[in-house]
Amino acid sequence: MSLMRQEASEAPEAVARFLTRNATALADLGRRLRKLDPPVVLTSARGSSDNAAGYLKYLTEIALGIPCASVGASVASIYAAPLRVQNGLSVTISQSGKSPDIVALQDAARRSGALTVAIVNVDDSPAARSADICLPLHAGAERSVAATKSFIVSLVAAAAIIAEWSADEDLKSALSALPDQLARACALQWPGFVDCAVKAESLYVLGRGPSYPIAAETALKLKETCAIHAEAYSAAEVMHGPLELVEPGFPLLVYAQDDAALPGTRAAVERLKAMGADVGVAGGNWPVIAASHPLLSPIPMIQTAYLEIERVAQALGRNPDAPRQLRKVTETL
């Protein structure tokens, strides 16, 4: 068994640990955010962590109506530009908490008067130490270069912050049901996915709303573990320029979570099929485990996707734990 498969399969237990060990800190943060009432949220992250930040963006804007944006770390680390985010919320998401540019952006936000929250898997890292509040992921050691369980717990951390901030009891209750749902998602397979991906020279991964960052993470994992050229698009955005590349047999993976975006996603799928594309739909012809709240629907989907991607890497004769050009921790300026 690869480390990637082993660690991805540990996500249900890691999620349960995160929710239990951070229960008090999350409740306190929710009360603090309701009192502060931040007008804006900025995020500091790279790679898979930035995809988790994208999920936080959708939840913040859907559930609270507050703008949330990923700020380029170089704004602080290279250009030393002063930020203007007084009384805002700055959320850093990082597995290692070590990359100097991510820490620099967090520090710049704090100096400007923002409340800084670090979501990290290493709770004595520079990002953790310099934040106002640290929420350790408690995901356990992750030795595979491909982040899996730490990403899933980061998604849960994002949803838990929004649940406490908005005092949404339905969302909080749904979070408590996730470990069991993720365990069941580990047992699923998507018929034909491996065969389709192995033959692909290029493919698209589509999502909409909260599943779009999950599409981005899926495309990233296909690149780094399988060396497959995969690009992520919104199911709406793909209908613009990217549609020109779609021809008979072109492979697409579509995340179709059951929320307000579903009718539009289904319409996009039908148009792509009419063009002859080879379309697999998570939530359609590929089975998924339903979450107990629409905002959480993409999380069990990526749980299944990680294990399917690991199977693709193995089928291609690649080691998903050790990509040729990558390291586990990347420190950029």
C-alpha cells in the first residue's frame, strides 16, 4: 500500500480528532468573529492549501456574504506593500507552516490590524507561533509528497470556522457526521475512471461553487502524482475559451454536488456529452456519499477521488509518494 493511500484512508479519524480537540477553540473563535464582524477575509496559502482556502472563500461568501480573497504572498514577502485590512480576518492554511512568504503575508496582515488565524499541521511552526489563533489540524505525520488527509482536515477546519461564526447549528451537526461519511467514501470506486485517466493526454476537471476548489485540487493531484495534464474550470467558465479544446473522446471529470448549482452543472454535462466528450460525473454515473449539509458535499467527493487518483498512479507505474520534481515542503519567498 502506498503512503498516499494509507494517509488518505486516515482522513476520517483525522477529521474526528480535529473537531474534538479544537471544539473549545472553534467556539471561542466564532464568538470573537461575531463580535469583531470582519468586513473582509483574506487567505494566505499555496498549493493544496490554497485550494482549501478557495473552499473557505466560497463558504464565507455563500454563508456570510463577506468577500474573501486569496492574496498573493509576494505582495508582502517581495514587494513589502502595506496592507489595509484593519478589523479584517486573515486565515493562513499550511501543512508545514514554514514557507517564508506565507508567514510574511500573515505578519503583514496582523500589523495592519487583522485578526490572524493559522490552520497548520505543525503547531510549533513559524505560522502557528506568529498567529493570534492557531487551529492545529491534528492530522498526524504525512510522509507522502501528495497531501491528502491534511487537505481534507483543512476543508473541515474552514467549514467549522464558518459554522461557528454564523452560529449555524445545522452545519455544526453535519460536521459531526463527516467522519462516518468519509469512511464510507473510502470504499467507493468510480467505474472507468482509471482506464480513462491512464489514456488521457489532457483532461478537464469541473466544479461549481464549493466544488470548484475541489476540482482544482483533483487537477493538481493528477499532475503531481500521475504526470497527467489536468486543468480545473468552473462548469460555467469552461463554456467560454476552454470549450474549444473539447472534441470527441475528450475526458472530463465533473463534480455535481446537490445544491443550487446542480441544474447548471447538469446542463453543462449534457452539452459536453453532445459534443462527444467522455464525461464522468461524481454525483451522476459515479457514486458519492452524500454529506448532511450542501456546503459539505465536496468533502466526501475528494475523499473518494484521492484513492482513485492513487490507483491511476499505480496503473501508470508511478510512485504517488515521490514525484520526480517535488518535495514535501516547499519554501518560497
